[in-house]
Amino acid sequence: MARADDYSLEQWRELGLKSAYSAELLSHRLKISRRQLERTLQKRLALSPQAWLNELRLVEAAKLLKIHRLVKWVAVELGFKQVSHFSLKFKLFYGLSPSRYLAWCDREAIGPDLQSNQNCYPKKHISPGKL
């Protein structure tokens, strides 16, 4: 098994997905202590493991929303117990509720010339980082 420092960004993302966005499960999967996981991610990203996993989950949420277009399905698929909690976290991260995010994506697909509401845009979010 490779050291935690040796994993690529894609390998980290895959492990995050397989660990159901849980820092505890991620540390078990990597066969390192929770504290060692904290040190590794703090050094590389200046984030706690759970903060990084939460961001990763919300980035995945945006991708799934564009594909499936069902807020409730995405919330359940990503392990949120309440759709309202998912919507709150999504809005805090992107600056838009999931349904407004979908509307914004639809307008972007049509083109900026045809947009009726120029104020509907997601705030710049922090990407899950480069490991």
C-alpha cells in the first residue's frame, strides 16, 4: 500500500467517494490514524479532512444535479439525511439553492445573450484542491 502522501488527486477523490465522505472511513481505508490524515491534508490543502470531504461532496453534487436534475435524488445519493440540509449546504457553498443552480445552468447552456436574469450566478467556490 502506498503512503498517503503518494496518492494522486484522482486517487484521493476516489477514496473520498468510496469512504462515503467520512474522514473516519477514509483514515481506515488508508490504514493511517485519523490524526495522520489530519496532518497530511492540513499540510497539502490547509483543510481538515472532513472540510475537504464536504467540499468534494458538494462538487460531486453539482455534477450529479446537472445529470439527474433531481434535488432529492442527489441529496440521498450523496448521503444527506435531509434534503433541506443538503440545500442549505449547497447554497452556502455555491451561493444558490440547487434548483436555482439548475436554472442558472440552463441559462448558461442557452447562452449569455438570452439570459433574463444576469444576477443569478454561483459565487466562486473553493475547489477541493490539488493534492
